[in-house]
Amino acid sequence: MKLYAAIDLHSNNSVLVVLDGEDKIVYEKRLPNELPVILAELEPYRERIHAIAVESTFNWYWLVDGLMDAGYEVKLVNTAAVKVYEGLKYSADEHDARHLAHLSRLGLLPVGHIYPKEDRAVRDLLRKRSQLVRYRTMQILSIQNLIGRNSGRRINTDGVRKLTDEAIADYCGGDEVLELAIKSNLKTLRCLDGQTTELEEAVLKRAKLKPQFKQLLTVDGIWHILGMTIMYEAGDMSRFKKVGHFASYARCVGSSRWSNHKKKGEGNRKNGNKYLAWAFIEAAHYAVRYNDRIRRFYQRKRDKTNKIVAAKAVAHKLARACYHVLKEQTPFEEARAFS
């Protein structure tokens, strides 16, 4: 009889459950997060285990890789898609692990994509870069707010980057405490600039756009680093059967629940890939800046709504365009995307 295993993985321990074909518990125990220990506990059941379901939100690399290297079939659980009976008065990690094994036995387990091990390092490096870029933007906004709040004057991003001690003193009107605050932000900004450049150089040395992704460079707003961000976050494009699936994964579609023509709320807004969403927003900002047609589309949307919604609309258009560019392996056509 086949066995079905599931592991509810936490930061410092795991709950391992093994069920048989009739949902009877064959093994159940909480274990430390040590791969040799987990493999040793699984060994008596190795030949009969059909698959191992692993539920984790952030720390699954070591366990999934170790189980696969040991020859087990592993299913990475799509946590957000797992439905649990809401009427239960009591539940615990053991119950969660049993439920995953049960769903695996029935063939109903929602699974996520196990990203190839060899590509994770560069992807994580690009994610670190995007984090630093966000921090960099925070420093710029902080300086602009400090100057605007205390002097009533405005300064653009380029002006912030070119600030000198004399210019800071002029904006601060002799307020030494305000000068110190601005200089602190500026030093942090320049440090982040340096680290971002260093990461970009490291990425470009270690990776190049794969042939099937080179058409991304024809899309307005996308250059090599953003193209590689999209490539590494999207992964195998064949897993997106429709353009809407890709746009949804990139968080470029609305999230709402309706009943009787009335909006009842929003749900699953955080489903999808936040790094891919960020990449398309970045591409949208650059596309609006340098492409006249896209700028006009953005301005029409902005006049009807606001800047944030308009930028998201451009990002949505770019995400859909990238899907077709990659699927059809044809250059980007702005007239087709922004008609």
C-alpha cells in the first residue's frame, strides 16, 4: 500500500506525518530542522512513500533540496490555496500535516513551483537589489519631505543626488539639526547607490538573458537588469497557460469580490509574485518617461483616476505585452499594446 507523507515546516522544527491509503496514521512526530534526522525517520518508509508534501512560507530550500537529492518526490504546497474546514474548534500542526497528506492522497493538493536550484542565487541577488532600490527611494523621499516641510521649496530627484554641503545649508537656513538629518539621508543614499551598482555588476558577470527572454529588451522601460529580474521571477513561461494567468501572477490585475452587482470586498491581493509586480511598475515608470504613446495612455488614465492607478494600468499593459512577446518570440509592438 502506498504511503503519503507531509511536513509542516516551521522556523526551528517540523511536523512529519505519514498516512496510508486509508488515511490511517503510520507515523507522526515533531522533529528538529535537521536534514539527517528527517531522512532517518523517513527511511523505513522510503520504498512505499508516493510523495512528500512540504508546507512552508519562506525557509524551504534546504529541506526540499535535501529530500529531492535523497530520491523522494516532493510537492511544494501552495499554502494560500489550501482550504481547511473552518468549523473546527481545535487545530494544530499535526492536523495541518495530516490534512496535507490527505489532500496528496486524493490528488487534490494545490502545489507551487519548485524553482530550479541552480538559478536561485542570482534570483535572490536580484531580489536584494530591488530591496536596496526601495530603500534608496525612501532616502530620496525623506530628503524631499524635510526640505519641503522646513523651507517650502521643492527639489527633484536629480537635485537630491547633486546636493552639496553648501546647498544643504542654504535649504536649512542655518538649522544644524535639520542639516544633520538631511546629510544622514544623503550618506545612506550614496551608500545604497554604491551597493546597488555592485550587485548589478555581480549579476551581469554571473548571468545573461536566456535566448527565449531576449525579446524582453524590445519592450519600452525594460533593460538588462529589469529583463533578468522578470526572467528569474517568471521562470518557465510554459506554466502560464493564458496571458491573464501571467498578469495575475505579476499582481497586475484587480482583486475584488462581487455579489448582486455590489462589491463585497477584496481578497488574495497578495497572491502572486511581489518582485515581478515591482519590476513591471519600475518598467512602467521608465516607459512613461521615454515613450510618447505610453505617456499619453498614462496621462489619460491619470486624469480619470490618479497617478498610482495610472502607473498600475501601464504595468498591466506591459505585463501582458511581455507574455505575448515571450510566447510568440516577436518584438514588442507599442501600437498593439497601447492602442
